[in-house]
Amino acid sequence: MSKSSKIIAALLVLGFALVVFSHGVVVPRFLWEPRLQSLKNQYPDQRIDVNRVVLALSLNPQLIITEIEIDDPARGENVQLALLRLGMNMPSSIQQGRLQINSIVLKGLAVQSQKQVDCPGFSLDCMPVLPVALAARAWQSTQVANPGFFTPQLNLHKLEIEQANFAVSNTQANQALSGKIEQLKFELGNEAAGGQFSLGWRLAIKTPETDNQLYIAMSAKPEGLQNGQVQLSQLKLDVDGKWDGFPWTGTAEQGKLVASIEQANGGQGAPFLKLSGENLRTYIRRDDLPETHQAAFSVQQFEGGLPSQNWIMNKAEWTYTHEEAQAWTFNMAYDASNRFLTISPETIEGSEGIPAELQTRELNCIADGRPRFLNDTYWAWQAGWFRVWDELPTDTLSVLLCPVQHPSAGGAFAATAASASGR
């Protein structure tokens, strides 16, 4: 081979290597189709399609899967994803002896769901379950008993979602629920560089009686801690929209929030999100001229988990400013297994709030036949605001707290008891 031919061949090899490293190369279908067929065999009631797989090699390899579609006729749900990009940290993978997935990018996610249940609002029965099932399936696939090097492990430092939409419809009842994540960016920081978290999310419910719309914006500075914990500093949330026929605005700010994935029942149960934080302050306002309802809530320290885990809150304050301002200070403990909410009095330095009376209430209770206590009240979210009733409300309520133990008459909170018309 002549010298010029060798140079040309070397340039071609170099060019091909640059393409593979920078843009990736299409993986032949016969290499990954057996794995796809294995998934189809595991879930014969679902249709699973993938168009193309691309692999980009570098110190941080990326696996790109395009045009994914999963259809579940039994659930009446369909999930389509234009692009899924998985990023791996190769130096960390070699050190850990297992592939470390440290970044996930989703683009063009669309979820369609048909429901037969009545869905006038957002509830678990009205949410698409297939995306959650897919996420749980992917999580479980990383938790193998004897992992090898090519068994991926989730060590997430970056998550991006662009243009994610979901739509739930009940055609018989003419109901439509929809949501759209315009963009979500999450990147962990460290001592050398700050992280980034931002989210823009639109929600809407349309029925013959309602036209509800909300826009939610969030931002924070995330940082990775030991033991897989994530700390969000300078957390801010803004809410704006029209709900239950009224214009709403709301804000929340928090100095520090720590989150981690735990497993219930001593590590044997289902995974849940554990949260703990300090200095949470929230404000909500409903403009229904000529009146305006406003409320503020703050708590100095809290800890709990989602979904359906116990919660504790220390040094909390609730302020209600409608007609005349009233404020209460208290500690709170929620027992998830019994759905009991216990409130105990607390004094906060610098606050003019009244220490709340000791009492226990049950969440979303059925109060028929329950013994009554003197001056007991029912707390409810009804007709777009918090209400306190002397008697058990008969209307359908999103949230209802019934008295279980109320040892004395009157006291803070009970002082806001409403008449038969509510408040």
C-alpha cells in the first residue's frame, strides 16, 4: 500500500471513530431485538415497539433509543416516547464493577388513557398507571440478586424531560384531564459546582361543569449527599391559575429539603420517597371578589414519606386571614396505618399564634355512628376552600378530618366552627 493510501485509510478510520464518539453509530437490530422479544414475552398483553438503537462511545457512553411505543389494551393506555437517552459514567462503572447510569433524557413523551370511572378531579383512580408501572419495572430490573458488570445500576445525577404530555378521558361523561411538562431539568451539584433544578408544569380539567387550569413552576439548587440522598436548597414554588371557579395564586419557599429513596418494611417492601426539611413557608390566596381568602402555613422542621408514610411536623403555624386574622401554633404527627392526625400545642418564639388544643382526627373518615365530643368540629376542603363544620358535611369532599379524640371543650381551632352554611 502506498504512503498516500495509508494516510487516506488512517483519515477514514479517524473520521469513523470521531463519528462514533461524537454522534454514535446505529446498533444492528439483530443485536438488541432478542432482548426486546424477551420483554414482549414477559408482557404478552402489551404491544412493545422500538424503532432504532444508537450507541455513542466515550468516557461517558450514551445509549439512545428512539420511537418507543407501549400499548396496553387492558388498561386502555398508550405510551409513546420519541427519544430515550441513557448516559453512563465509565470510570465510575469500572470502579464499582457495574454499569452506572448517571443521566436520563426523555423527549416527546405522550401518554393517552381511557377511563370508565368518574374523573371530575385529579385522583389516583384517574391517573395513568402505565408510566408508573414502566418506571417500577425499570427500577426492579436494576435490583438483581447477582449483578454483573453489564447489569445497569441507577446512580442518577442528571434528568431532563422535554415536552411530556398526558391526557385522560372519559368520553361517556365528557371529562378530560391533561397535563404538560414543558421542561424539567435536574442536575446534581457538588462543592465545586452548583446544581440546577427547574420545572414548568401545566394541569387542566375540563368537564361539562368545570374548566380548571393551573401552572406550576419550581426551582432549586440540588446537591448530592452521602447514602444516595439529594438536598434541595433555596427551593421555590409558584402556582397560578383558575380552579373551582376562582382565581388562585400560591407560593412556597424552603431553606433545605433532603430526599432519598427508601423501602418500606425494613427494606423488604415497596420503594417510597423519604423527605425531611427545614423552614418551609407557604402562602395561598383565592380571589373571589368582593372577598379574598388568604392563608399561610410554616413549619420549622418536618419528616415523612410518600406515598402513605408517617409524618411529623415540629413548630408549625397556620394563619387564616378572612374577615379577621387567626393564627395557631402546633406540632403534628400523622399515623399512616390508622390515618390518624394528632395535633398538640406548641409555642413559637416571636409568634402571636394561639397554641392549638390537643386533639386527634381521622383522615377521610366515615363518621356514621362515631361518638361525638362536646364542641367537636369537622375540618373539610369544600367548594374551593378550607371549612370548619359543627356537623358532618353531607356533600362529597376531597379531604375530610373527623374528630376521634378531643378531651376538652372549645380551644384553638374549635373557635373557628362554622354555622350550617360553612365558612
